[in-house]
Amino acid sequence: MNISTRFAVAIHILALLEIDKESKNTSEWIAGSVGTNPVVIRRITSMLGKAGLIDVRPGVAGAKLA
């Protein structure tokens, strides 16, 4: 997956987290919206977490904006 595709998926993830603040946003749910594999979503959310843009916890379903 090239950088422009990862960037687009990252923006999609951030938008979904903003739109649906109340529920658990699992990687499976986000992957269904994006149309990709949940593993790809987990890798990108990990990068977004390291950048301080979202709060993620390993082993716990759900992410939210920081």
C-alpha cells in the first residue's frame, strides 16, 4: 500500500472516529467502511496513535480522537 493510499485511509479513519463518537469503533467496523482488511486499519491506527492524533489501547476494541 503506497503512502497516498495510507493517507486517504488515515483521513477516512479520522473522519469516522469524529462522526461516530458514541460507539466502539473497532478495526473490523472501520475496515468495512473503508473496504480493506482490518489488519491494515490496525497498522494505520497504530501510526495515528504514535502521532498523538487518536487514543488506542492494545487488546481493547475501539479508538477515539485524542
